[in-house]
Amino acid sequence: MQGGLAASYINMTDDEAVDLARERFGIEGRPTRFATEKDDTFRIAPASGPRFILKVANPIEDIPEIDLQVQVLDHVAARAPDLPVPRVIPNDKGERHFNYLDRAGQRRQVRMMSYLEGQPLSEVPSTASGRAEIGKLLARLRLALADFSHPSDSRVVAWDVKNLLTLRDLLAEITDAARRRKVEAALERFAAIETRLKQCRTQVLHNDFTRSNVVVDESLPGFVSGIIDFGDTVRTAIAIDASTAMLNQLPVAMDGDVFADGRDLLGGYLSIADLTAEELSLIPHLIFSRLATRLLLSTAMANRVPSVAAYVLRNNEQTWVQMDWFIARSMDEISDQLMSFAK
């Protein structure tokens, strides 16, 4: 599966992470392991001063793709230094990422970054002003990356919605026949818009602007204190990047105006950067496609790597409810949801 999402490996121990941080970065601290899909991520907390993030890549991840993620962060820091993204910390040799043979005999890429303080957006009550600020931040990040390029920026990322039809073989991972038919319907609808999507504007983008990857501090005027996890960064459609953020504003029960909260985010976004009428028309369909992507990938990962099942399946029951809302409506009705923003 693309991006190493289903590759098993031996997890690094907390003790090895502590030694690695001390020996290669001169940082002594207490480790906290974070749940992730495909790597080992630790927060390293010294007795005083700032905290840090130590990321140890899955052994099958490509070095050029790790370099892409590092260079994206460096580019944003140079283009828009006020944007709250992690800063890369060089090791004892000045390297921003490096090859490491771990104690289990696995060769892995290692990097250290600053830790952005705050709470995940998923743990904070949502407000209209907060949603608008999130939209503004996504738009500013897009503009900061507008001129970025890298030899690996067109890599194939499983979570990039434009690749949805390449995941068709994963339908067999969904054993419930009725649910599998719902995902098949989503693939058919994506096929109907794929040609239009290919004609839309593209650039390198975050591609995973979810509630888990936005860190907030309610005491800050701008609300958002951090944008994290650039692991799915890729050159993709601007509409796809916006749709991922919009998906995470859908209500759990899907009652009433299900795009009400998303419109707050979109209004903030459009105050900074533009979206064409075609992009606005496609975004609701791309939200539906992202739901299908989530169900296919999370189910396959849980089946193939049971140790990550609880983490990757945590949103699936809510996702099935959201799928039902889209399936019950025509493509034209879905296309019209955001057209009030078109100019």
C-alpha cells in the first residue's frame, strides 16, 4: 500500500528514543509516545525549556519523501515565518534528517522538530470565529507553498483523494456487503468527476488538514497555535486540500445544514485566497471521496496491522453515517452546497 501505511515493523522503545535524542541532538528529556499510523513519534520533554518531537520513520519510507517533508517546513519558515509550523532541529552533524540503524536492526530516517504547544482542535469546542481562523490559516499555508517544488512532490500518497480509484482493490477488505456497496457507489461518483478534477489548479499542499493536525490555544488572538504532521504533503488539487479541512467540520449526526460549520471555515479561507466556481462545485464531492478513502485505508490497515486498529478505526462509525447523507442525495444537489460563495 502506498506510503508504507500497511507495513509492519518493530517499534522503537522509549529508552532507545531517549538515548537517540541525547546522543544525536544533545536533548535530554522524558519521552511520551504518540499514536500514529506508520512511524514512531515521541515528545521529548526536558526538565525545563521547550519540548521537542522526535520522529523515527517506518523502515520502508523513502529518503527523498522524508526530505520533501523537511524541505516543506524549511520553505514555510522562510516564506511565512509567522505561520505556526514545526521548526526542524539539526543533529550533532548539522543534518536535518539522517539514516539510523535501530536496535532491532532496522534502517530508519530520523528527524527532530520543535513541539507546538496547545490542544488538538478535536479536543476543543468549535466556534464560528475559531473555524474562520482555521480557514485563514489553511489559505495562508497554501500561499506560502505556492512556489515550492521538490523532486518527490508528485509522489503517490494513498490519502491523496485524486488516487481514490487506485484503491479499488481494497474493497475486499470491507467484509460487510451492504457497506462495501456504499463505498463502491462513492468510487462511481468519483469516476464521474475525475476528469473535471484533473483540470483544476494544483500545487504542493498539506493534504491532511484535520482536527488532529491543527493545534489551538483559546487564549491566542489567532486561536491556532500550530499546524502539524506534514507526512501526506504532496502536489495535488487545491480543491482537495480545502475539502479535507471541510470534511472535519461535518456534524456527527448529519442533521440540518451539514455544511454550516464548514461555511465558517470556507469564509475565512476565501478572505485570504480564492477558489474558482468549479473548485467550489467539486469540494462537496471530494469530501465524499475522502470519506471513502478513509474507510478503505483504515479498514485495510486494521486488517493487515492489527496493532494500529484502534487508532485507525476510531472515526469509522461516524464516517459511515456521513457516507449515508451523501449517498442519499443526487450529484447536482451535492454540487450546489457551496455555490453561494462563487463570485
